[in-house]
Amino acid sequence: MVECIFCKIVNGEISTLKVYEDSLNIAFLDVNPSSLGHTIIIPKKHYQKLEEMPENEAKELFLVIFKLAKIVPKIVETTDYNIGINDGKLAGQEIPHLQFHIIPRFEGDKGLPIQSLVKIEVKREDLPQLAEKIKKEIENSAIFKEGKKVKSEDIKSEEESEDKKPKKSAERDWQEFNFEKQDKAPDFSDARKGY
Ligand SMILES: [Zn+2]
């Protein structure tokens, strides 16, 4: 017996306003929308969290989200939207079946950006060490058979670009942060050969 509401939607036991379906995924309008056009995209198989998915199925799911993001906002006559996932209870996941949300945004909708969901005090000086730990884990992990290098040069050239316009605070934060102290990101070219 399937108890998961989204699995029941997949099985047709509960009707829904389905807008898309393929062999792996379906998308439907949220019954309790945050915004006009609020759309939920789920894999048909029951996974609670993103990391439970096989990589090939995750790719297909992301492709559906990518394509729907071109269509849904347009239909509700806006250009902007948030894409979100509540992955786990601490992140606010209510139904334990992996789900992506596309939430169209409108002028004066009083909504906030996704990074305003949580604000934990983090010391900026601790960040380089954290970045280093993540890079090391990526280097040692089998997950990244094929990695993308973080180009330090790209970050530097953005930092150096002179812009006379007043900066918003988030832009200023990025500019003030000294990325040059970072070591090089891991190089996956060898791993790629064997892939
Ligand atoms: Zn389910």
C-alpha cells in the first residue's frame, strides 16, 4: 500500500492538474499555490531526497525543470521565477517525495529571494577553509568522475572590473571577499580520461 500522496498522484489514485508527463517524471499545478503558475515537478519513482536518485534520472528531471521554466512563467505573463526544493525536514519538506517547485514572480508580490529563507551567522574568515574542505572532498569522491574547474582567473577579472554604478549589498559582499587567497580548484582532467 502506497501512503505517499505524490505516489498516489503518480498512480492516478488522486487526480491533479497535470501539465506534463513522460516515462520518468510528471509536473502538475500546486493545489495550494504560492503564486499564479506555481508548478511541482516530481520523479515518478519514490525518492525522498535528491541524492537518492540515480544520476541519469536526475539529469532527466533537471531537463524537465529547465524546459518548464521556459514555458510556465511565459504563460502567466511574467519573466521571473524562483526554482526551489525543500530537501529534508529541516528544509521544510512536508511530503516525503522529492519535489521541485517553479514559482513565478510578479512585480510587488512581496516575496523574498531564496537566500532569505535562512540566515545563520557565519564568519567570513572561516569560508576559505570551508571551500578547501569541499574541494578536497570533491577530489576524493567518486561522485565527480567529471568535474568542472573553478577558474580563479574568472573570479579575479570580475573583481577588477570597474563599475561606477552603486552596488547592491550582495554584489558588494562578493567584491569585498578576497578570492585570491584560494588555492587552485581540483583538476579533473585525469579522471575525465578514464570516464
Ligand atoms: Zn512518493
